[in-house]
Amino acid sequence: MGLPGAILPGATLLRAERVAAIVLRQFYLIRGSLARFLPLVVWVVVDMTLWGFLSRYLNTVASPGFNFVPALLGAVLLWDFFIRVTQGVTTAFLEEIWTRNLLNIFAAPLLIAEYLAGLVLTSIATSAIGLATMLLLATFAFGLSFTVYGLMVYPFVLVLFLFGISMGVFACAVVLRLGPAAEWFVWPIPALVSPFAGVFYPLASLPKWMQFVSRLMPPAYVFESMRTILAGGGVPLRTLVVGAALAVGYVVLACGIFFWVYRGAVRTGLIARYSAESVN
């Protein structure tokens, strides 16, 4: 019986069928449960509706010439996308815990990289559903047009996607190390990051120590760049390059932490005791 993360004989590359198996399992779980599918669209609809009407109201009371829809609703859409990517990874991992299937996954002849790739692809699929829902509602109900951002919207989405993946993988490592009860550390992660990301305000309004932390957060570069473009400034390519480099670095670091935690769990026997409610 193989172990994930161990280099199996002849397994020097990722096996597409193993990655697809992880994705297919999540697909069957979502397809067979309305309670799993509805959260993919319901919460983004609620967010878009709430912030969309707030943006419209602010347009009626603010000075003419400034449109809150791309500034506020656009920021909410991008931030919600980051949340969906993060939760797409963590929810797929937590499904194995909720269904008591984690030991079966980790007893399969599966590489850690293949398992993580499956989680990432699952997150791409689920976050794409949420993103499509948000785009349709924001565009047709509230008149949000991404033409104001130009082609820069693509690096915006890419940086947030990479950082969301890194946060999701890191959250999985936390749960793997601390046990099932640690899932409550997972859900507040976007809320803990948001004050430093500058989603709704410029980083200059933050205290100096928070600005320092913000410079380590890739989303801060995305939203600062977005505000620069909306204010009529030039395209901040350098800023986005820094944000993208940080995001890639966090992905590598998060995957390294997950691999390290898994190795420790196998060495100490933590995996075998994972059916307990909590593990010290």
C-alpha cells in the first residue's frame, strides 16, 4: 500500500488520472447534494445584491463624476473571488474529514503533488461557478463593466487566484496538523487578511505597522492598482509584478508547509489517529 508524498516506483511525473480522480470525487459530492451546490451561488448573489444597491445609493448622494459601481462593487467582486478560491481548496479537503474518508485518501498510491493538484482543480471549478454568477449579476443588474480596468483585470484575477490557492493549502495544513476541530481556524482567514488588503480604502490610511504587513499581501497590490487605474493614473505594471511574485512565493511556501506537515503526521502516527475529534 503506497503513501501519498512517497515517490512511487516509476512515478516521476504527476499522473493525470489520479488528479482527475480527486476532482471527480468532489464533482460527485456536489452533484449529489443540493446543500453543497447552493452555497456556490447563493452567498455570491447575496453579496452582489447588497453591495450593488449600496453602490447605487452612494452614486445618488456623492458628488457627480465619480462612479461607485466599478470602485466598490468591482472590489467586492474580486475579493469574493479570492474567498471562493480559498474556500474551494479548504472545503474539498474538509469533505474528506466530514465523510471520514481522509485515511482512505492518504492510504492510496497517490503523490502529495497529485492530491494538491486535485484540490486546486476543484477550486478552479467551484470558484468559476461563483465568478460567473457574480459577473452576470453585477453586469446586467448593476451595470458593472470591466472595460474600465482594461486588460489589467486578468492579472488582477490571476494574483488573487494564486494567493487564494496558497491560503487554502495553508489552511489544509493547519487542519491536518491540529485535527478536525481546527477547521474553525480556516473560515476566518479571509476576514483576517481583509484589513491589510485595502479592499475598500487606500493603504495610506492605515497605521505604519499595518502598511508594512500590507506590503507582504498580494491582494494589497491588486486593489491599489485598481484604484490607480480608476483615478486615471497609468497602468501600475511594477506594482502588479511585485504582487504576482509574492503570490507565487506564497503558493510554493504553502505547498512546502503542507508537505512538511504531512511527513510529520506520517512519522508520528497522527494520520492513524485522525478519526478523533481533535489531535494534539
